[in-house]
Amino acid sequence: MKKFCLFIFIALTSAYSFAQNASVTFESERNERFWVYVNGKQQNHHPESFIQVDGLYADWDYNIRIVMENKRRSEMTTVMRLHHGNNNYSLNCNSRSGQISLNQKHNNYPPHPQNGSHNQHGNHNQQPPQGHYPPNGQNPPQGHYPPQPPQGQYPPQGQYPPQGNFPPQGQFPPQGGHHNPPQQPNQPPQVIIVEQPAPEPVIMPCSDADFEDAKRTIRNADFEQTKLTIAKQIVASEYMTARQLAEIARLFDFEHTKLEFLKYAYQYCYDQNKYYIVNDVFDFSSSVNELNEYINK
């Protein structure tokens, strides 16, 4: 009976360790930096262009939230079911609309720690808890649990369970799964520390004082192309309203310069739903049509 219980314990240990062997990676196609949240928990303190999250479970559903480090703080939320091994995704954020898209890569290999990797359970891989196992198949002594298989016997080299913690630190199953947690044998309660993400900054348009300084700088430039270069630098550094952008466009002398500037400035407009205001800047309806076609691509 005792041998049978030991066999069941080893089988369950292998099954749970196998289930945990999954990870997910996100890599920006244009080297843009971002934060990743898994089931509401922030995985990286600083924005990075490559994030790997380890210590996850295959065939579980996870709530994934991605927040970009751009002026809009573009973000997306989705639910992922992870497969065994490494689940790789490339990330792309549209510079005009701010929409984030994920494309799954098809290379699936066992996860390995590297720079930018994070463990969902908050720890690095460690050896299984050490126990005591008597020689010659005797019963394990009292007060030592779980027993450790004799060296060189089981498991064979290269087979499961993989090296790591078991049972996982914190909760099992992870939040978002659908299975009942197994009974934990005589273990003290675990303390779960959840780090609260920093509040996201509130985006505001350019102040009136800064806007007047910006117009003065552009107006003082001697050449049309120099004015355009300065105007692009200014709007790329700070959000402006559609009305402010229209005023800057009126500082240019030529129709094609106004059109080029307003095409570029659309992505930095604070209230894009009011961008029709800039249409009054143009002298020709063809310029209005060309701008609208550019925005609606």
C-alpha cells in the first residue's frame, strides 16, 4: 500500500511539473517598448521591447494586457490559451491609429531564461525540496515529506519532471484557469505579494503659453522648409488640438507645405475627431480630399 501511494505521488509530481512548463514571449517588430500584465499582475517594472514570462501552465487561459510606452499609452487586452513550450508573439503598434496587433510565431520550443524574462510565480528555477529516503526500500522516517527518489533511479536523465519548484509558490492553479487546486500536504500558508502598477499619466494638450512660444519660434524661421522642420519637431514632442495645428499650418506660405505638415501632425492630434477644423486652412478642395484620403487609409 505504501509503495502504491509513493508511485501515485511521483506520477502526480510529474504531471503537475509537466503542466507548468509553458512560457510566452512578446517582441516588438519596431523596437517599441511596452509593459505586460498577466492576470492583472505587472511583469516588468520598466518598459522593454522584448518580454518573456516563464512559470506558466500549458492549456490554461490567461488575461494578457499590453500597454505601450507612447504618448497615447496605447493598450490592448486579450485572453490567451498557452501551449506547452514557448508561445512566441510579435507585436506591432500602428503609429497613426495607436492600434496594437499580435502575430503568433510558429517556432515552439521549451522556454529558457534570458534577459527580459519574468517568472509568473516570482521566483527563479530551483531544485526540488530536499527530503530523506532510507536505503533498501524501507519506509520513510517520520517528519520528512515529500520523499526524494534515490539518486540514479528515477526520474531518468532528460525526462520529466523538469527542474523547478513543485508545488509552485503562491496559488495553484494560476488565476484565470479552470481546474480545482490540489491538496497541499502540511504546508504553511503562502503570502502572495501583488505589485500594483503605477498610475498611468493623464495626457493633456499643449498649454496656451507653450503654444504661443512654439508659434513664435516657427514664425522667426527664414525659409519655408526650415519652418516645416521646426513645426514637425514641436508637434512630435507634445500633443496639440486640431485648432492649434490649424493655426500652425497658417504660418506656411505654400499649399503643399500646409498639406505635408497636417498629414504628419494627425498622429499627434489630441482630438482627432475634430480634425475637420484644419480643412479651412487650404485654398483648394483637392488638398482637403488628399488629406482625408491619407487619414482614412
